Amino acid sequence: MHESGLIQALIDTAEAEAATRRAQLVGIELRLGVLAGGSPAHLREHFEHECARRGLAGVELDIRAEPDYPGGIEITGLSLRPLAKSAP
Ligand SMILES: [Zn+2]
């Protein structure tokens, strides 16, 4: 199974949230439920490939596998760093 489309959608969501908050995306926390369909290591490979493709450097990925959770892959948290305010 290949989840690159799913990972792209997750990163799209995270980047949109960062842009809304005028912040830099520095970390994403994911929860993997029983429907996730891939191992954490495999999803991390997709994530790193997609970050490289977008030129995103240094985004930390925190994956928590919860096999008892009846869902798929969900974002449970974002780490954002406020962008420096430009001088007036
Ligand atoms: Zn895959």
C-alpha cells in the first residue's frame, strides 16, 4: 500500500495551518489507528520523501501507534515557530 497521497494531504493541512498562524512548521504529531494501513516506519519514509520534494527541512515527525483506536491517520498536534516580525 502506498500512502503518498494521504501524507501529501496531511502536510498540506499542516502547512496551511502554519501559514494561517504566520508561523513556520517545525513538527507534526500523528496518531495511527487500526485503519492506518501502514507501519510507522513506512509512513515516515513517505513523510521524509514528501518533505524533501517540497524543500521542507527539519520538520520533526512524531508518530504514535494506537492499534486500539478505530481510525486511520490523524494529526494530533503541530509544532509551530512564530515567524519574526518584519521591522515597520
Ligand atoms: Zn507506501
